[in-house]
Amino acid sequence: VEDILWAFFLTYFIIMFYEYFLDNREDDKEVISRKTMFLGMFFLSVLLVFLLVHFFAPQLLFIPYFYLLFGTSFILLPLVIEFFRRPNLIGKTFIVGSYFFVLSLAYEIVALKLNWWNFPGDQFIGWVSIFGQSFPFEEFFFYIVLLAMSCVSYYEFFAGDEA
């Protein structure tokens, strides 16, 4: 449960950081757009399906190289597509990404040091060791380096100027 809450609040923090410091729109909309409602319903549906599978058929959740597949499909690919669609976002997303890179890396190292989580198994493409803590390359690349930038690209696609 805490992972779901953490994901929600981290995403909210990233979007609020972007909105406050970097999004220069004068005409902020108060109404939630259709695309944003679709995104919210999509994520709620995915969460519901995940919870149902988790409780009734957990064996279906054992997907080889899940971090790599999920990260490429839902973090890297949408980010690259949005960069090609709107190259003016690249600078802003790198600023957000730089801030959250430092924050996320520090959080990851502290969490590993305090044994809040670990990475059992061997279905990772490689390992990164920083300050005596080791974690999968996928965790570093997709969640520490790219996640904040990807959140901004999703936000701009679903709720930005074109929404």
C-alpha cells in the first residue's frame, strides 16, 4: 500500500515542481481536461487489475526482466516520443530531471542502507554500485535518471498546452 501512496505523491511532487518553477503558462485551466480524465481512469484501471491479479493469480506477475520491459515501454518510449513532438520541452525536463536525480539517488542509497528494500533475483541487465550500495541498472536508469522527465512529458501530453 505504501508503494502506491509513494508513487502518487512522488508524481504529484514532480508535477508541482515543474508547474511552479518551469511552466510559464498564463492561462492555467481550472477544469480537468478529457485527456487528463482518461489518464486518471487508465491508471485506476491498471491499479485495480494489478490488485486483482496480485490477490487471485499472483503467478501471473512473475514476468522475466519486468523492470527492463516496463521501463522501456512506459518511461523511455513516451519520453522520446514527446521530445520529438515538442523539442522545446527538452530543456525544462532536464532541469526537473537534474533536481529529482539528486533527490532520488540520495533516497535510493539511504533506503538500501536502512534495508527498506532490496533486489533479490537475477533478472536484471546489470548492477550499479554507489557509496557501497548496489542496485539494478534498470532502477538507476529508468527510475532515478528518467522518471521525473517522463512524468513531465506525460503531464504535458495529457494536461499541458495541447490538452
